[in-house]
Amino acid sequence: MAVTLADVAKRAGVSVATASRVLNNKMVMPIPPTTVARIKQAAEELQYLPNAIARALATGKTRTLGLYSQEMTDPHFAQMLEAAEAKARSLGFHLIVSSTLEEVSWRGRVDGIVALGAPDQPQFEGLADRLSTVFVFHASQPKPNLVAWSDEEGMYLATRHLLELGHRKIAALFCYGEERSQPKVAGFRRAIAEEGAESIECWQAYKTDQTIHGNQFENGYRSVQQLCQERRDFTGLVARNDFLALGALRALRAAGAVVPEDVSVIGYTDSIHAVCADPPLTSVRTPIAEAGEMAIERLVRSIEGKEADFEGVLLPTTLTVRHSCAPPSERAR
């Protein structure tokens, strides 16, 4: 016979209502910590499993949140996923994750959704009208229901770091396949213009499917290989992601250049790959983990009626400095 909530309440010596508030994380009124511990211990001893379907029917809530991303294999997303799941669990919610929007946006299956993407993307049209939604993405300024950071400021920060080290000939790996109006491009150009420095922008994408990380690595490798073969003059290099930067490191090594003595290199997103690179890679850290936590918190507040909407927030990017950058040496000038 299945263990019921009444069984747990009886074992703990409390009312069913008290046991329900504790196990459903609905402790609006204070409950003594000893009582909370006693109820949880009783539930564990009896191996109590709440009937999620019955609870959803009774309350109209599933206590489940959706998390949507098209970047499921990206280490950058993994940073957000870990933080978001922990925050959801601490607030008494389950989290389901999918790269298919329909899978995580059914009313009745989830109470709300965190979507990794810009609110104005066509695929999100009408989503917020039928389901509590918080977005996580980069933006130049705060937008309603969006937890964001500025990629323009992040790339500006990286380029300024090289300039402040004394570099005046800097290459940038964008490798989109064609020139685009992108925040990272704007940040790079702004920093270069402020100092009147020389720049080289690499746009060619040798591998066009950029959802494959190995292709990004290959694009970085071949772009820098081309620069070296053409004997282009640069002492610093920034890349729009860590995979491009890792490809650049390999190409520089193959050409006999030493990092950072001959060329300083900076990546973007500060992934685990930056830590494991040789030398360890200086990289722009986007606050995606913090954004995930904040998005979950804001979403739950919306679901519980405490805050229907919020103005949005822009979190700061930072630079994690490791061993791939140094002032330009005399032989590199």
C-alpha cells in the first residue's frame, strides 16, 4: 500500500496540514526547525512519494519549471543549467530541460519557463501571454522580463585589456562567414577607435555549421594559420568565443609563435576549456550562472503572484585573467 501524507503526519506527530506545508515548501507561517526536521525524517523513513498529478489537480500548479535552450551541448549553457536547477530545487520546484520549445511550454505541464534567447525572437511570439516567462540573453540595455549581460561591453573589456598592456596591433576572430552587425564587433571597434590602434578582423568561416564546437575550433585555427602565412603583423588577439581562441592557440604554436611572449590571446565565455588550455586562457566571463539563478527566482515570484513582471536587469561581464596575456615583448613589437 502506498504511503500517504496522513501516514507521514502520524509518524511525525503533526497535523496533515502542517506536514503538507513542509513537504510542499509552503511554510508561509513559521514552523519550528525541529518540527520541520521531524516531518522530513518521517517522510524519508516511510519513503513517502508525493502524488504530483493529484497535487497539480488540486492546486492548479505542477511545481515544475521549463528551461529552453538550443545550445544544449555548449559548456556555456551548462554553467547556467547547474545554477538554475539548484535554485529551482531550493524553491521547491522541479526543472525540465529541452531544446524543443513545445516540450517545455505546455500549460499544465509547467508553471512557467526560462527561455535562453532574446524576447523579440519570432519563435517566442505569444509565449509570455499564455505562460509566465523570463528570458536570459545578451542585450545592450535592460528589457522587461529579461536577465541579460552586454556582449558589447564584454568584448570592449577584453580589447581594452590588451590595449592597456601596450598592444597596438590587435586581431579579432569573428568568423561569422560574413560581416555582421554584432555587439561583440561593436565593442571591439569602439576600443580600437579610442586608442587609434591597428586592427585585423577575420570574418571567414571555413566550417559553416557553427553549432558544432569542433567547427569553431577549426575556424579559429585556419584563420590564424592564414594570418601567419600572410605574415600579418599583430601582437594581440581576441576571439568571440573560447573555441575560436583555442584554435588560434594551436595555429600560433604550429607557426612557432609563443603565447603570450609573441602574441597575447583572449577568449570569450570563460568555459572549462579556457581553464584547461595551454597556457590557461584569459577569457571574458559572462554572468550566465547568476542570470540563470535570477531568472528562476523572478519566474517563481511571477508564478506565486508576488511580481507579475519586472523591468529587467543587466548584469556585468568580467575578465578572468590567466597566463595567455602579457605586455608585448621587444621581439614582438
